Amino acid sequence: MTNPTQIMQVAGDLTSWVEDILPPVAVLERCRRFAEGDSRLDRLVIGRSQQNVDIEAYRFGTSARHVLLYAFPDPGEAVGGTTILSLIKGLLEGHAFLSSLDVTWHFIPCLNFDDQPEKGQVLASVFRTPSAREVDWCVDNPRPETRALLEYARAIRPIFTYPLHDEFHCGESVPLYFVTAGTLPSALLRSLVSVAAAFGFAVAQEGCEPKVIDMAFTPDFPKSTFSHLARHGLVLMGEVSQQRGIPSCNLVSAQLAFGLIALQYMQSLPCDKPVTRLPMPRPVPTFCGQFVTLRPPDPAADAGDYFEMNRDPDMHTWTGNRVLTSVDEAQAELERFAAMDDISTWMIVDNPTGRVVGRFFLCLEDRDGVRVVGEGNRIAKPYWRKGHNREARAILFRYAFSELCADVIETSVWAGNINSVKSIETHGFRFHHEERKWNDKYAQEMALRVYVMTRQEWEYKEAKGKFPQ
């Protein structure tokens, strides 16, 4: 993984042509010329604005993993257009570092053309009115630009979205700060702050920490595009401004470097590395919560409840197994789970009734020195969305990070299993990538979505009270 100092050098190379920040019309004209001159860069029209202006997107690459950047999201927020030009220019010129990144790039050079000053011909300081319908904050009553952005994102499912917001529009020397739509891991934040300081930016502080605004904790977050984009992957903004003594090229270089660092972080999360399955601790511990007790299987005693919960065909729509035919078969399956030394299985017991209503498993792998816990669970349909699964996950994730010393928890789900996708995303997982896998039940290749949660992300969410205690 390239270190922040090297990323700064890459960003400097890519922005060496920059003399000033360009206005929307100039950015769009150059993007069109790039696409006309090189067939590898596709120009798309993904919608039309309120004033019937084409909303253009540009695509480069053929990878199954996608990255989305959009510029001029608000009036006068101008740095991102020149950042996008720098990236497109570098990609077309075959810059070695960009070529090493296995992603398909998607650029929207000017999302909000209608509200730009002087019809996009020039740059000017802009002070917004409170009543303005900002493109990123009107999902409940969407502008055409909002719909175009979200529909495009749904189609490509970007692992990283970089909305190129900035403080350039106000024309003031505002300390730099970061904005996310969810957890910003501490290691990633340290890299971003070190790069900001090296480019000469003053970084805003909250107490002793760099200022990071997590929009997931703001009341209007559900009305924002960021709440939708965060379902696909990381969402990050680095709010650069016209700080005194910092040239235009450094504004662009810093914004570009932040994006490359975040993208590398997303790609570095441990998947597809050499795997060694590790034995799980024995005996399997028991945990008691408010709604559930998690305990190891007692095959003879649990077989009846386990058979009953598995009789529901809806439980098996997306699983690889078949419906159990008898209590004896249920007992045999539980005996097989209990005998595995590399998987720990817990029965999910409903505390008020004492009945078994589900099961949960964890396994532990070493992937090139990174400890990755895999998880999976099944819960009876009458107990869906009642808090049982959420509490079980919270209990066992604490166990995974504290007792198993996990670096990452990973889970996967068939893309068509909408209920499980929503559950995984609600419980704090971050989308990592999608791959094609053979599904024996449906006898065809299907899309499998892989999600991860790092130790830093878990600790942050625990501190913020995002999981039940």
C-alpha cells in the first residue's frame, strides 16, 4: 500500500498542469474534448437538470469495482471540477499509479449546473440562502439532479463515493475539516490529516481531535443523498478552502490526495488474501442479553425447536440447505455443528419464552497476518426485526474483537436477498465488493455482496452508542 507521502507525490504529478481553479463551463468543455479524443473515456448523459441542462457523466475502466466522484454539488464549490480533470488527464496518459488501481472510475464533472454563478462561465464567492434546495439534501423532495445521482449510484454500487464539496465558495480562510456518512477509521483519519498539514492547511480541531462531521448522526441524514450512497461503500469529503498562502494547485492536490488515500484504504480491507482457518476457543461461552441468551447447542434438547423454526420455506429462499424433514434430522445437524473445531455455533434463545429461535456462527481466519472473523446467522421469521438478531450481533462482535482479537469481521449475502442486505447495512457493515459466485440452489452464477467491519469502525460505533449494551 502506497504511503501518504508517496500519494502526495502522485497528486503533485497529476496536478502539475494546474494554474487556477476552472469554472464549470471550462471543465465540461475539456471533459468533452477528452472523450472525443479517446474512446476509452465514455461520455454519458444520466439526466437533465431543472433547467433542462444535460447532466454528464464520464466512465473510464472495466473493473467490477466502481468509484464515483462528483463536482460542483453546490454553487461555487469549484475545486472538484479541476480535480476530476486532473484524474481524467492522468488516466488517459497512463499514469502508473492510477493504472495500478483495479477500479472503474465514474466522474460527474458538474452535478448542479443550474445554481452556478454567471451560468457557469466564471467563479465567484457564493453565500447560500437557508431556503435553497441543495442537491444532496432533498431526497424527500428530490431535484432532477438528485434523482440522476442516486439512480446512477444504484446502477454502479460504488465502493467509494467522493462528493467534491469544499469551502471555496465562501472565499474565506476556513480551517480544513472532514465529513463522512459513517465511521472514519482512525488510521485513515491520521493519513488524511498528515497530508493536509503537509500541503500547508490548518486543520479544524474539536478538543484534541481533528474535526470530523459524521452526518449519520445529524437529524436530516435520512433526507440526504449521503444516506443512500453510504449503503454502497465509503463516503468522504475533505472541505478545502482558500487558506492564505496556499496556491490553487495545492487545493486540487490535497483534494485529490484525500480521495486516493481513501480509495487505497477501501482496497486494502482484507479480502482474497492467503487464508488459514484457525481453531476456535473451547468451550463455547454462553452470553446473556436483554432479549436473547446465546449458548452452545444441546442437540437432543434443541432439536424440536430447531426443527420447527426450519420448517418455514421462507427461511431457505437464499440458503444453500433444504428444509429439514424430521426432528432426528435436526438433531443430527446440530450434532455436526457442535463437533466442528473451527466454527463456534450458538443457539439464539428467546429470553421470555426460553425457546430456540435461531442460530449464529463465527469462524476465525488468518489472511496474510490479518485476523478475519466470518459470521453468519439464521433467525425464525416471527422474530425478524424484533431486536434479537441485533443484540446477538452486538454480543458476539464484542467477543470477536475482544477475545478473538479480530481485525475485521466479514459477512456475505446474495445481492437478491434484500432483507439480509438491509439487516447487514443497518448493523454497521460497510460494503466492500461484489463478485459472481455459483449458486447451487438456483444452478446459476449470481451476485454475492461482501461486507466488512473493521476494529476501528466497531470501536467508533460502540463509543457512539450505535450498538445495544
